[in-house]
Amino acid sequence: MEIHLRGIRNVLKYADVLDGAPDKPENIVEYENFVWLYTPVKGIFYCDVKVAQEIKKGQTVGHMEDYFGTFLMDIKAPVDGKVLFLTTSPAMKENGLIMGIGEL
């Protein structure tokens, strides 16, 4: 929550609503490519990674099961990168968005 409050304070400082200069962010990482990972089948996605985790190409990031618990397939990372976000609902339609990856 603190990161969000810091961001709001920075915006208000930048707009001269609050006194002072905005805080400069540290350790900025810029990604040249973003990869959206989709599931090829519908079912329930069980995730094995967390936001901000670095992953390797070919690494299993989770798996799909049908609605009755039958294993369908592993989902593998298509690139080396860092997990930027995860879809919070495990229920996936065919071609459902699973996660965003910042390619390293």
C-alpha cells in the first residue's frame, strides 16, 4: 500500500498541490518487450509463480486442469523475463490471459 501512497504523493507534488519535489524512483528497470501469456485451453489455471519473480524460457509457470480436476497441460514460459502481473481468477476461457511478462 505504501508504494501506492508514495505514487499519489509524487503526482500531487508534481502538480504543485503538495510542497516539495517528487521522490525519484530507484532501481528502474525498462523492458523492451512485453509478452502476454494466454492459455490454449479452457479450464482452471493453477499458478506456480508470483509477481516480480524472474522466470526462464521453458520453465513451467503453472498448469491447466478441466473443471473436474483432470490435468490438461503444463503452461511454460515462452521467454526469459519477470512476471509483471497475473490474472487473479483461476477460471480461464480458451485463449484466456494468464500473465504479463517483461522480457529480459
